[in-house]
Amino acid sequence: MSNYPVWYEHIHTCKQTGARLGRVHTPHGTIDTPAFMPVGTQASVKGMSPDEVASMGAGIILSNTYHLWMRPGSELVAKAGGLHRFMNWKGSVLTDSGGFQVFSLARPKDIVEEGVHFRSHLDGSKHLLTPEKSIKIQNDLGADIIMAFDECCPYPSTHDYSARSLERTTRWLDRCIDSHKRPDDQALFGIIQGNMYGDLRAESTKQITSRELPGYAIGGLSVGEPANLMYEMLDVVTPLMPEDKPRYLMGVGTPDYLIEGSIRGIDMFDCVLPTRMGRHGTVLTSHGRKIIRDKQYAESFEPMDDNCDCYACKNFTSAYIRHLLKAREMFGQRLCTWHNIHFLLNLMEKVREAIAEDCLGDFRDSFYKEYYGNR
Amino acid sequence: MSNYPVWYEHIHTCKQTGARLGRVHTPHGTIDTPAFMPVGTQASVKGMSPDEVASMGAGIILSNTYHLWMRPGSELVAKAGGLHRFMNWKGSVLTDSGGFQVFSLARPKDIVEEGVHFRSHLDGSKHLLTPEKSIKIQNDLGADIIMAFDECCPYPSTHDYSARSLERTTRWLDRCIDSHKRPDDQALFGIIQGNMYGDLRAESTKQITSRELPGYAIGGLSVGEPANLMYEMLDVVTPLMPEDKPRYLMGVGTPDYLIEGSIRGIDMFDCVLPTRMGRHGTVLTSHGRKIIRDKQYAESFEPMDDNCDCYACKNFTSAYIRHLLKAREMFGQRLCTWHNIHFLLNLMEKVREAIAEDCLGDFRDSFYKEYYGNR
């Protein structure tokens, strides 16, 4: 069906919103899109077993190149037979480039044309990450989808810096393409940058999508800018993206961003939100966020979300889970994480149903009404 | 079958060793004995779901009165419908008296005839635990088996102190019996003390078992004494215990103690060993203990125990689990805990099979040979 190891099958476009219903095919299965990808930074979706993550309907997870490079090392993962076998995950995997992490560890002068100099967050040791090195590590890890090494410049950045940065991102993409050793079983996605400037986003989209690749991502959004500015950028970018390739909006995972992103034609999303919030005892529910650690749930012998049929909500009360969180029991973090991942996967399932029925706009309105209440 | 909510059914006595094969019947099911009880201190077997614990074959877990009293409070658990419902555990539960914990928080002068004065480990607040209070809390928690409030005197203690202490333990038992409000659905077990003195152990056994109770426990062992001294005490006590009641050896859970205890006629054991060791990255295997965190397992792409069919060993390598432990991923602790609990439950299953076949002595010898190797 395609020359690429990963390819997009379009099924339907929502008549009400233009959102895309489709499937992304990878060497490890098929993902219904729009899809949310849970994050397993260190080859584990924090607290969860791979079986639990799969049982909730996740077909793909994201793992982090920087973290696995630092520990246990990509050669070790390669020896184990690659990331899928190392962590015994039977679905698809996407690895990021490591760029996002090393930029946060580097000073401005450490970012040079060759790559980024930085110090490890584990032991302070000095390293250099380049496009070639990132691809080498990702070839070792063996994910189905690998990401180009790009520069995600901070928000806010000047127009001038953002323009130079997006040009470098394109040059780095070409180096990634040239050094990619497994194009037959790993799909390299390019990343569109351009900060919060519409003209630069358009230019980056033009440059990145001019390279024939199996998929394209939008990076550098959801980095602290107001929601409307992100939507404005998406409105510039997605109409310029090819329709026959998957579109991935990086680092996005709040319920509203998932819905608004889908409406703007995005197929894939990832975010640490459900796992990180879960570990800290906050859950996403149909009635909005709940801080289950709070005193108000001490004697709440009801599920965390009365509209949820996840393992946590079917089997345990808010009072019990609050007790576990207060007592620092791992199982409390597990249950909140479980619920949050289920919540977002379930939300995406409803989004896909709404697209199929041409009513994603109506779904958004009724979801927001319930989620935000009368605020 | 019995006037008690919990009763012992004897099936077979091992001709080679005298070990007892039986069943303990409780309001929440039947437990094949000799049995190991995993510990869920704060209403959670650390890291595990109740379903996982049950799936491994555990029919009964232990929970701690002191911890639940301090947090979330026994009234809250009672409001939730009792401990079983609070934590959604469908099997049997045993609660300790809280004595062991408060003795470790008290100074000698805080131990008086009325009870024990101590300060909470959470906030330093002052409390008094008495036999009546312990039973009240345990009545609130609603476990199938509840334990008498006893004095577990430290090892070593003088003969004189140990003698006075065991007399007090008997007086406290009578106060427990008098204040027990739910004898129809909660079985109160008395606890035999006497430190490491054979004559005192015999005297305590005589006193405690002279009270008509559904079961009896042996406390104050495995508190730092040499193994032989513990076996010596068991050899004094168990022949004096009634044959038609369950016998519980408290706080014991190393593989050798479980086997030797079974040989000496014990039916029930509990210990935090498998969960605590698992959290710290050490596992019990058929070839002895392994510290999976160690460098030597960095590239071990084999299961932690090649003779094990637990979830961790069937699905993950030592190298992966070591990576998770080094990276402080919860899932690594979960997998080691899972394996350890499975290991002890499986060991007890083999012990029961060996009793049925009159060859527990042979089993012990071959187990030790494999477990300890040539050391």
C-alpha cells in the first residue's frame, strides 16, 4: 500500500469541522487516528505494565531518546533486540530525537551548527548530540517512527532568531535523512518549527514537507503560549501539510488541545500530562480536573469519575485512592495514572466517533460544558 | 462445622516430618495451609493490585492496625464498609494488634499495665494503645482474623522480665476477649510469648491455649535470634498447641523459616520480606537471592529466575528490570515485588504437595541444595 514502513490511510473527513478520521499503519500494528500516545520516557509508562497500557487501547507509545541514551544506553537496548523487545511492548513505538531535552540542558552558546553540547542530568558528563548521533541512537532503539533532530526555540524568541533556527532545522533534517540507516522499517518524520510567527511557520512547513518523508510533525507549540496563539499557528500550518501523510502535534495532551488539534487536522498527539498528573494525585474527569489528594475526597466513597469504566473507577473509591496517595503507596499513583491514560484514550475514541458522525463540533461543545461547568 | 467464624480442617500429617496439611476456613474463603500471607500494611500490598495478589494464589493478606489507625483512621474504614470493601480485596484479611509497632515507638517506662503510651510516627502526637482500644480498632476494620494485644518483649530480655511480660500478655488477652464485639464474624487469636526461654514458652502456651479461642499464634520469634534458637522454641511450643486450631507464626517469611516452620507444625506465616526486598531490587530465586540492581545483571537478557513462571519472569529480562530499578521506575519495584510474592506462594504450594506425599524432609533438602548451592 505504500513505499514507507509507516503510512496514512484516510477514512473520513468530519463535515462539521474538517477533522480527519484515519489509520496509521506501522510495522507493529495499526493505530486509529486521531490518537493519543502515552509517554514511556525510560522504556516504561510510569507505574503501568505494557499489558495494562495495551488493554486500555493504546496502540502506540512514545519513548525518549535522550533518557535511553543516557541510561541504559542505546547499544544495550539494541543488544536486547530493540526497544519493543526490551520493554516487551507489542504495539508501535515512536522515539523523539532527544533535542527537546538537550536544549533544556544547554546554554545558548552550546547550540552550534554541528549540534548541541550539553551535560548529562545524571552525572554532569559532557556530551554532543548531533542530527547523525540522534538518528544513530534511534536506529539502535528501533522504534517504528523516529523523529528528526530539530531546534525547538523557546517562546518567546525574536523573529530573527526563529527564522535562523527554522533554517537550521531544515539543514539538520537533511543530515538526519542522509544518516538514517533503517528507512525500510523505521519511518523518519520531519518537524515543522517557526515559533509563533505565521510567516515562519508557513516557510518551515514548505521547507520540511518538500522533503519526501512518511510523516510530518509540528514542534515548538504548547510551550507556554496562549491557546489561541497555538490554534492560530495550527491554522497556518495544517492546510499546507500533505493530506496523505500522518500529522503529529508534539507534546500536546490536555483534553481541549486534543479536541482543538483534531479539529485542525492533527492525527497524533503525545504528552506526559496523564502520567505526571496521576503521580501527583490529580485526575482528569468528565467534570474537570480533581485533586484527589484533597481533604474533600477523604470520605468520598464514590469513583473518581462517575462516567468512567476504567479499572480504578470500577474498583476503588476516591476515599481509598486518596488514602493511598496520602500514605505514599505506589498503588495510588498507579490508579490515578491508569485513570488518566484511560480518560485521554477514551476521549480520543469519542473524538473519532464524532468525526465519523460529522459532529465533532457538537461533541466539543457538550464536552466543554461538562468539563468546565459554568466557570 | 464449627462455632467459630474461622476454623481449621486437618487433611494430612506428613509421615516424614509431622508437618500439617489443612485448610483454614474464614468468612471470606478457604486457605490451603501451610500458607504464606503477603502484607498490606496500609491497606495495599505495596505496588500490587488486589487482583494481582489474588491471581498469584494468595487467599489471605495481613494488614496493620497501627498504620490504619493513624491513617486514614479506623472509623473511616468502618464507614467504607470495612477493610475488605475499602481496599476491594475479596479474600480473607488478618489484622495485627498494633502492639509490635507501638512497642517500637515507646520507651520502657511507657509500657504500663493499662497499655502502651507512644507518639505517632506521622506527627508526634501522643496516644495510648490498650487491649480494648486495639480490639475496638480491629472491630472497626473488620478483618476475618484479629490478633490479641500482646507484649512482644525484645531479644534479648531477662528471664525475669520475660516471665512478667508473658503474664501480662495473658491478662491483656483476657481483656481482649472481654472487649471483642464481633466474635461471630471475627476470629480472635491469642499470642504465645516467652522470649527465648523454653520454660516460659511452655508456660505461655499453657496459659494462652487455656482460653477457648479459634486460633493461636506464636509471637516474639524471628526478632534477631539465631535460627536454631527459634527452632528450639518452636519445638517446645507446637507440641503443646491444640491440634484442631490454626497455628500462626508471626513475622516469619524467609524460605528456610517457612519450610522449617511447616515441619514444626505451623499453618500460617506472614512477612514483609517479599515486598520490602522487592522494592529495593532484590529477588528470591530458586538459586538463592539475587540483587538485580547489581552491575552483573546489566546485560542479562534472561528472566530473574529460570525456574519461575510469574508475570515478571515470563515477560521481562533481568537487564530490563535492572534498568527500571536504576532509573527509579515504579514498574521495576512492582516486578520484583510480584516475583517475590509469587516465589513464596509457590514455595508454600510445593510444601503442601510434599506434605501430601509424605516427603517434606526430602523437599527441604533438595530446595536447600539448589537455594544455597555449595556454600
